[in-house]
Amino acid sequence: MVSAFANDDGARQDGRTATWTMPMRVVSTDHFSVARVACSTARVIALVCTLTCTAASARTIAQVRYPQIAAHAAAVEGLVPTGWRVEQRLQGDLDRDGRNDVVLVLKMTDAANVLQVDERTPEPLDTNPRMLIAALMDPAGGYRTVTQDHALIPRGVSTDQDESLDESGTTGGGGVGINTAGTVTVTLSQFASMGSWQMGETSFNFRYQDGCLRLIGYERSTVQRNTGETNALSINYLTGRAWRTQGSVDHDGEPPKRWLRLPKQPLQCLEQVGDGLMFNPKIE
């Protein structure tokens, strides 16, 4: 699937024409095969989960007080507060000055946030939240924090929903990456064993500009497991162009794209996006 970022001469970076390809793991034919099977089995799964999953959803999830990340640190370790661990560490040139900047995915390690749901659910529910940190390498030494966010990557609060960003790759998907142009991509997956028939992935592309990581691209691909309906949306905020499709897993090939023009708007900082799975791109 070609995104709104691919082969678009209107996308410019530092005055040069740039070709942008959103590294989005689109709902593929493998997902469609899974969806076909899921359409016939999801109701059985939902019934089995009813007894175990609702207990987790009903549990009171403790509120978290998020620490303030150091504005400047001599080393990357100085950006990691007590009670948190580095789940993912990425390096790349975010501000295009030839230096290796850093993006961190941090996860809280409070044992009180790991809940035992009930005796029928042997696996505990880890509700420890994540933070996304971006810091630029300072020419004078050390790192300068430019992004600190705990909303984009949703907190796990129920056993009936897979992790939107799963470090082990066993119960969920998603991921964070930096490409050679310094673009940061955050991909979140969505799958629920009850409460929703929808599964899919959402990707955000951010570029450092004017003091923060700014949203330059968005993509979302979903499959309805009960009906097989597919939907996709790709937005290029740099060019103001977007497309959407609607199709079905029962039909081979890609459905036709409906192209859209967006009104000119300032690029949002990452911290303005909020919960990535709840983000509303406001496209008709």
C-alpha cells in the first residue's frame, strides 16, 4: 500500500525535494487471513473471555505521578528517572546537525501496578505506563531534552486488550523507529478479545522542527473481524494531502483511493497528540 508520503514532490525538507514513505506495517493479506478466521471464531473467544476479562477491566488502576525528565543530562542514563527502565533506546540525527540524538521508550517498574486479575487468569496485568523521551546531543556535551510524553503510547489497563506497544512481540505489536532522515515513527497496534471487533495499526511520523517533534504524517489501517470490512487512511501534513480507502477481506487487491485536500494548519507537537489510539485526525 502506498502512503500519502510516497513519491510526492510537494514534501520538502530543508529546501530539498524529499520522498517520504511512511514505514507503516499496513494490514496485510496475512491480517486479512486472520480476519477471515476471526470472523467465525471471535464470538467464541468473546464468550470465553467474558468471565476473565471483565474482572480486569473492573479493577481500579492506580493513578501515576509522572516525573519531570532532566532538561539536560551529561549521559543518556541521566534522562532515566528512578523507578523507570529503558525499554527501547534509539539513535538518529533528529535535528540534522551530524550528531547522534536519542529517543527513549521508558517503562515504569512499580510492582504495585502489576495486578493479579483473578484465580482464572494466571498471567498478571502489567499496568505500568510508558514515557517517550527525545533528547538532542549538545555540541558542548551531554543531551538536551526536547520531548517528554506519557500519553501517545496508551497504558495497558485490561487483559482483554493486547499491548499497543509490546517489547516482547508476543502479545501485541507496534514499535518506535528513526529513519535516516531523522523522522521518528511510532506505530501502535490494536486488538481486543472482547468489547470491539476492530483490529489494526496506527502510525505517527514526527520530525524535529522549531523546538519539538512535530506531527508530519499519520496512517491507520483497520479490519472489522465480524464483517471483514477494511478501512485505511493516510495523511501527509507537509503537503496537505490525504487518501482513504474502504474495502473487504473477501476481495483481492487494493480498493480505490479517495484523495483529499486538508486545510492549512500549523504542525502539532508530539505532546499535543494525546492518546495515539484515540487521536482524531478530523478527516471527513
